Amino acid sequence: MAAAAVPLVQLERWLQDRAERRPVATSLPTLNGYMAAIVAGLVSPCHANSLEL
């Protein structure tokens, strides 16, 4: 079942809060590097060993 829609007032508040935060990346190459680091970290052998149960 789908969740109920967020009231517009709550949505506006959330959007304003997000707009006031400092961005993680300020350019496309920086964002690309940031995302690549996340993905590489998740599939690295060291991280993969820590996921084994």
C-alpha cells in the first residue's frame, strides 16, 4: 500500500531545510568522484569481508 501524501506545508519546510544545507558536491566532476568513492568502498575486498557473516 502506498504511503499517504505529505502535506504541502511539511514538504515546503523539508525543501527549505535541504536548500539551506551545504551541498556535498558543487560540480559534476566532484559529484562523480564522490559517488565513485561510495561505490568503490562498497565493493572493495576489505568492505566485502566485513559483510560476511
